[in-house]
Amino acid sequence: MLKSAFTLLVVIGWNSNVFAQLPDPGFEIDRTTAIVITDPQNDFLSPDGVTWGVVGESVTANNTVENLETLFQLAEANGIKVFISPHYYYKHDHSWKFEGALETLMHKITMFDRGDQLSTEGFDGSGADFLERYKKYIDKDFVTVVGPHKVFGPEQNDLSLQLRKQKIDKVILAGMSGNLCVESHLRELLEDGFEVSVVGDATASAIIPGYDGNAAAQTNFRFIASHVYTTKELKEELQK
Amino acid sequence: MLKSAFTLLVVIGWNSNVFAQLPDPGFEIDRTTAIVITDPQNDFLSPDGVTWGVVGESVTANNTVENLETLFQLAEANGIKVFISPHYYYKHDHSWKFEGALETLMHKITMFDRGDQLSTEGFDGSGADFLERYKKYIDKDFVTVVGPHKVFGPEQNDLSLQLRKQKIDKVILAGMSGNLCVESHLRELLEDGFEVSVVGDATASAIIPGYDGNAAAQTNFRFIASHVYTTKELKEELQK
Amino acid sequence: MLKSAFTLLVVIGWNSNVFAQLPDPGFEIDRTTAIVITDPQNDFLSPDGVTWGVVGESVTANNTVENLETLFQLAEANGIKVFISPHYYYKHDHSWKFEGALETLMHKITMFDRGDQLSTEGFDGSGADFLERYKKYIDKDFVTVVGPHKVFGPEQNDLSLQLRKQKIDKVILAGMSGNLCVESHLRELLEDGFEVSVVGDATASAIIPGYDGNAAAQTNFRFIASHVYTTKELKEELQK
Amino acid sequence: MLKSAFTLLVVIGWNSNVFAQLPDPGFEIDRTTAIVITDPQNDFLSPDGVTWGVVGESVTANNTVENLETLFQLAEANGIKVFISPHYYYKHDHSWKFEGALETLMHKITMFDRGDQLSTEGFDGSGADFLERYKKYIDKDFVTVVGPHKVFGPEQNDLSLQLRKQKIDKVILAGMSGNLCVESHLRELLEDGFEVSVVGDATASAIIPGYDGNAAAQTNFRFIASHVYTTKELKEELQK
């Protein structure tokens, strides 16, 4: 009853050039496509945020703040839904018994802190709040803010469900930080069966001695996504 | 009924030095710890494998083949269970309607190909088979081979369940390739609530013009894991 | 920046009749629809299978064996893809350190046993093999057999991914056993964002003193799914 | 290199009595055990809640409100952590493009409605709020309220992660409603590798003409969980 054996394709002359010509599968924007933005929050994007000392260089070099605003504008102009996956740490998260390196750091510097999900005291303008210039878009109906992720990926929130409940199958991904939350979202959305592209310069990452988070992110975006856009290329694509 | 507001800790004098001193939370090996190895298969680790042209440089530089064998030996000697998460592409996987860049490539070069899960014809010694020198360990009872992952992470297989069913809560991770399957396993195991360390030099990654997969992997391991071991350090730790 | 408060709809005259008139959202079969069948294997559906003593009554009453064959026929005739999610227990699964009631039983009676994923010895015609009369369909290209689930749901296999990679968003669900694997697949597919209907009489369940698994399954199908078909109704729907 | 073939155990004289003697694997409460309660909210448990007309009969018969309070008291007295998985529907959830039967109903009757996660206006005492008598427990530190689930199971929230981050491996489950959220939590926690018991009479379910949700729930709890407690039995167990 076994299926007939699968004849292996003969691969003649394959060599490292195959990788040198890493495929670019491409990405077609259609009515099942949404934009997903991770962590457009003060602690990452404001010079007053707790991580500016290490992400500021990359945010500035990539022009991330402006590029993310362009994404909101392109979405609104083109009838594309935007989903935001934010990061909040609640009081009880500070009692976790183990954490990885960046988790430990984020907790130590009180990044994204908020009392709990039923408390909004002190939230407005805090590091956990959205960057002020994005609020006018986020308040509109084309933007949905899903529940908070708790480590780096959307495994703990309702992002995938909210996308599917709107019949979204394809995602254009951007946000902060590139090699942590954006990349974890990219990987999980892929496993969830979404077709995913990334806007490379609408992300930024921490750069510390010996470890260039932005280079890591851009490398992995290129290896993993269906396509890596620049903001300019995406804009031209949508204006065709 | 809201919980009392959470008072934000006052962070005095925090600056970029915090990141410069990226925490190293550490990892204590105990009886709830297992070793997880991804893709110890010919297509990655044999000079005859279909990806050697691009991963060979990193495999050789990191001494990955020998380091992975050391992990099998250390596990057996110290009563540590090993779980292998392999990669198989079946005939029907070749009819997928969309794929990311590396997925496209892997299918194109017939990497890890196997007819189906009820076929073993032509499997022995194929690119999908385990590296010959590891088989004497894998055949023993301390090693469990879980179902195949299908993209890069363990979301599509039973790795997490098999670990939990053996009361494993902590993972020492290694294997191929570093910035794809190892890193996706790291990220998903973290979201699944495992405490995870990585053996950095028991991984290797593709290096292609403009994109250093190994640098990306080592950077992200350092940011995300509880600790990054060298094989030598792990050996010393277990011999204490 | 908070979104304007959501005004609760005034619900006038709501009472228990609302539930008495439990909504039937309905299900429209289109080109994004597939049929998913769980465990069409001898141990459930053959009088020689290890569970026949307790599921036989329900299999016979529901006409499950014939109804499942009708689903294969309808699928082939109407160009609908079929995905099978099988159940295999490997040797290493028998060393699990804890299990629920039915898991314990399934292991005890060696249900669905198979050596491992690289062994097909003794598989043909075993309790883990597909019912003989279904093999002529399963061997064809419109049927995809995904990896095995390990408890009751598709969380440990690649069912969701395989469906999405074929651009499937809607599922017609059937198979064995109703209140265990079918229902766990229903619940997980729903959380994964699929629109799901069930063919109630193409399932069957264990009935033991004090516990009617079939009644439980049919109740929960009605509460949870978008629509519950009979095989006859589905046939008529497809012949319109 | 295949593992030696697994010899099937000879099962002599197995018959339906095996199921008649459905195993009761048992459950040992230790320091890795927590109590998880789903939806202890007014819309389910208060006579003023929107579902009382259909769940009231079962809530009263099972003595659910008092039994859940006993669980909070037992937890506090015995140093057992409690995790609450609540249900909130936000404004944007009302724009979903498809839903199953009960989802459709819950939205129609504005069950668990709350503006959004950054709004608490009108929340206090609403159908989405916790039952007043439980608040004095929930306000204490032994209780953690995780993010909201969005369909029936914990796939969209951080329950599993929060449990693991506290080194919890075993769960005693209760809450509302039995055959929907409790059962979906039971099934998903099992797939996530937790050892799970249920307190049968600290749940209740909708009973509508032709469909007894409570019978379905109690049947499936018995089939699936490691053990089904009564509140009285759990109390005695903890007082040993």
C-alpha cells in the first residue's frame, strides 16, 4: 500500500553557486495581505526609551522611525489592514524563575513595564506606550492591536488567530527589534503557514561590542522570508 | 478589584553599558536536562552532502562534526538523554504553493528528500540519513529520534512533547544549521517554556557573499539563550 | 490615545431561547476547502482491531466505515484534497513517564504500535495500517498523509502547515475516534484559524458503562463547529 | 542503522472489559503543581450573567460557585499557585469574518465584552469582570491572571509559558464552561506536556434541548485527564 517510491531528481552540476544565487521567491501583495508591526513602543524608538543607548545607532541608520510611519500611511492609503503585536511586562512576569540573556536584561531595565492587563495607571507616555507620532494611525479602524507577546514571538498572543479571522494569509513584517521580536515573529508566522516578507529598513536592532544584531537580522531575513523589501521599494510597488 | 499599581523601579544611571555587559544568566545541568541535536544528516555534515559548498567552510572552522560526536559521548557517559529532531522532505512537500528563500532552495536541491514516512527505500546512506559516525550512538536507547520538522522549527513535530513526557525542562542545543534550524528550535523551545543553552561550536551555518549565517547565529545565540557553551567548556563542566 | 470606548450593544429580551436556538453558522465549500480524516486505521475500524469491543457499537450504528469511504469518493469526484492525520506509537513512546487515562489504555493494548519512523517491518496489515478498503484512495495524489499525532490533536504534527501550504483555509473533518482525536483536531484547527465543519456520522466513539463517547462528541461538534453535516447531506450539497 | 524492530506485545484475552476498566492513572500533588481556573466571570457564574439561562441549571447542580471558592481557599492554605485564564472579547473581535456556533452566539449576546486591552471603562462589575466573591483571592499574590484566551483554549494566551516560568509541570483544572473552555484547556495542556487532573464538580456546562454539555464534559474529562477529582476528594487529599 506504500505510495510508489519517489524518484530523486538528478541534480547535475549543483555547487555553491546555488547558494550564491540564493532564490528570491518574491511576494505578491493582494487582498489577503496585511502589515504586522512588532513593538512600535517608546522603549525602543524614543531617544528617551530604556534601550536607546544600544538600538539608537541602528534606528538612526535605518531611518526606522520614519519608515514605520510610511508603512502606516501606505496601509491606510491602500486599504491594507495593520496588526500590532506589542510587548508588555506585567508585575507578575518579574517573578519568573529563569530567563535567557535578553529577557533577563529587559526585566532588569524595567522595559515595557505595565502593572497588569487591567491597569492603565501611568501607562500614557510610558516606555510601554506607542510612539506618540503613530497614535493617530493606531486609533483608526484599519489597525488592530493584538495581545502582548511575552518572550519574542507571537506564540503567547492572538496574532495568528486575528489574522486568520480576517482571512489574511500573507504578511509584510516590520518593527522592533530586528533580530529578536521581528525575527521570532517571522519564524513563527512561517511555521503557522503564512507567506511572509520583511521590510528590512523598517526594523532596527541592538549593536553591542562583538555582536551586530542588525547584521544578524538582515542576514536571517534574507535567508528565511519570501522577499525583503526596502520601504522605498514597497512604496513603489504599491503605487504601481 | 484591580491589583495595586506596580511601582516602576527607579533605574539610576542606566546606559548603554548595560548592554555592553549583556547578562549571562548561566545554565545548571541537572537531571531534568537533555541534549537536543537538529539535522545531524549527510546533506549538512558530509562533504558529499548537497549543501557542503556553502556550509563546509563553517563546519570545518567550528569543528562541528567532531564536536557533535563529543556531545553524543558526553551524553552517554553522563546519563543525559539525547533527542534528535531530523529534517525530511517527502514527495508531497514538493507541491507546496509558496515557500521562503531557503525553503525554495532546499526543495530545489532535493535536500533531505525521502519518499514518504512509510518508505525507507534508498534511505540508507542518502543525504537524509544520519552521518555514519553518529549511528552507533543513535541506535542506543539514550537517543530518541522525534518526528521530522518541516520548515525550521519544532512546531510541526513532537519534540516538545517527547521532552516533557520524559520530565525534561532544560535543553542543551546543537546541530545544523546554526541560523536556521538550531535558531528556530532555540526560539520555539524558549516560547514553550524550556530553559535553553546552546553549544555554539557544535553548530555551523551557510556563509554566502554578503551574508554570514554563522555570525548571525552566534550573535542571536548570545542574545537569546541562557548560556552559550563551547564544546570544551561543556566537557569540563560535566567532568567537575 | 485609547480607542474610544466600545458601547455595549443593548440586548433586549435575550433569554435561554437564544441557546435553544443555537446558531448554525453554516459552511460554504469552495476551492480553499479540504477534507481531513483522523485515524482511519485498523485498530479503530476493523472488527479485528484492538478497540472494536468498545467502539464497534458506535462504528456500526453510525455506519462510519462506509461513510468514510463515501468521503474519499466525494473528494476524488469533486477535486477536493484529503489530508489524513494518522496515529502511530513508536517504541520510545512506551517509556513516557506520565499519561492520561486513554493514553495509558492505548499504550497498554499496544494500539497503533509501530517500531519507529524508519521501520516498516510488520506494518502492512497491522493495527496501525490503514483499513484495506481505503488504500486505493490513499495511494492517489489527492490524498496527503501527514505526520502522526501523538496524543489526540494535531499539535505534534504538520497537519496545519500542510493545509496552509496548499492554501487551504476551511476543513471538513471526520474520522476516529469522535470524542478524542476528531474533537481535539476540531478544537486545534479552530484555534489555528481554520473554518471547520464536521461530518457527524463519519465518526464514532467508545461507549463504556456510564460514559457515552459518541453523545459527548456529537454534543461538542454541534457547540463548536461551523456546521455538522451528515454524510448524506454533504453528498447532496456537493451534487448541487 | 534502523533501531531493532519493536516486538509487539502479545495481548491475550483483551476485550471490552479493558475499557470497562478504564485506567485511572492518578495524580500526585507536589510542589510543581498549580491550579488553573478558566473564566470565573460574571457572565457564566452570576444569575445576572448573559448565559445563566442555559448554564444556571448545571452551575446549581454541581455547586460550582462554592466549589471554585473552595479551590481558591485550598490553594491559599496549601501554598499552591493559582492561574486564571479569562475570556475577554474586544471591539475588534466583533469584526471576525467567520466563527463556529458558540463563538457566534457569544458575540451575539455580547458575552465577556470589553472595549480593548487598554480600556477598563465600564469593566468593574460587568459580565467580563470576575465574580465579586473571588476578588479577595485574585487580588493576592498566589493568583496570576494570564492574558485572555480568544476561542476556547489557551493557544492564544500565555498560560503555558507562565506555568513553565514558575516551574509548574502539573495542573489541577476547573472553571467554566466545562465542555468548552475547560475541556479545550485540558486538551491543549496535555499536548503541551502537562500532567492534568480536573475537578469535575468545580465546572458546569450549558444544557440545551438535545445536547447535555455537562455530560459531554464529564465523559471527556474521565477519558482524557490523569484523574477526575470531586472538590471534596481534593480537599481530603490536601488535608492528609
